Amino acid sequence: MRLFGTAILASAMCLAACACDRVAEPLPADPHPLTTVASAPTTAPARCIKAWGAKPSREPFVAGFVAPDCPDKPDPNDPATPPPPKGPLRTATVSFPDAAGTPSLTVEVADDGLARQRGLMLRRSMPENRGMIFVFADERRDHEFWMHNTCIPLDMMFIDKDGTIVGIEENVPTMNDNTYSCGCSSTFVLEANAGWSRKHGVTPGQKAKFDGI
């Protein structure tokens, strides 16, 4: 029994001595680059929306106003005023579910180059809840519009591809060649009678819903 105990003691002392002589293993290297996952951004980029002021930036026009210098017919020597389409444009509906009462407009759809260039030029009137929508399916950008030979004042609603209204130019004056935009990219531009947007509680940041476009 003593010899067995002595042997056990000797073995233990040897293990302890060997452990003391053991060289520490190196720390593992940095993880392989393929196993490193970049942290995702915590916030989404801010949405480009041109906010409105408490009141119109331009004085509202009287309902039914027609520019006194509106020409009776297009000037054949004016290349910026193309002839009207050969037939009526198809119509669609744009509604605004975020505004009280969900107001809506019946709109003519201008979705080709000639119709978009002509727009509402030389129109002398437009019913209250009518308008025209310009479709730029493959041209999402900050669109610029003018009022060349446009005889009735308009609101211009710039609408992104997801239906967000990113800006509204309201009460745009008639018969001028200045360009109007909102500074944000859009896919649609909807024109309605001047003052329609604010009258019906339609503001930038709300959504538009399309039916038939």
C-alpha cells in the first residue's frame, strides 16, 4: 500500500512539473474576412419631400380664371406647342386616402411624348374634379414643368413611384416659360385646377392611389 501511494505521489509530482514546462498556445488569429459581417445601418435615409408652408406661396386665382393673353389657336411657327392628340386621351382615377373624405380626380393620362408635350396647353377651362397626369415610367427624376401657352392656373403634384406626394407647386401662373419643380425625384406629375390641393386637404407626404394608370 505504501509503494502504491508513493507511486501515485510521484506521478502527480511529475504531471505538475510537466505542466509548469508547457508553453502557452498562441491566441487565434483574426476571424477570416469571409466570416465578418458588416453591421447594418440603424436608420433609413431621409425621404425627399418638399414641405408646404402655412399658406400658399403664390396668391390663389379666382375660380374660372383664364389668361387674357390666351391665344385662340396654336401658332404654327411655335414648335413648343404641338397639335392636340388625334383622339381623346384615356382617363383614370387618382384618389387621396390620407385626406379627409378621400377626394379624387378623374384624370387624362399623358403617357407618351406628344401628349406630355402638349399637356393642357390652350385649354380655357377644366371641371373642378378633373386633371391630367403625366406618366414617366422610365424617367424617375426631378421633373421640371412650364406653363407655355397654358391658359388656366394649375396645381402641380409631383408623385413618386410608390404613390408618395413629394411636392406640390400650387397656383402656378399662366402663360409663362419659367420652369417649376419640387427638387425631389418623381415618376408622375398631376395637374389640377389651382387651389384644388389645399382646398381638399391634399399635402406633400400623403399618398396617392391610382386606378387605371
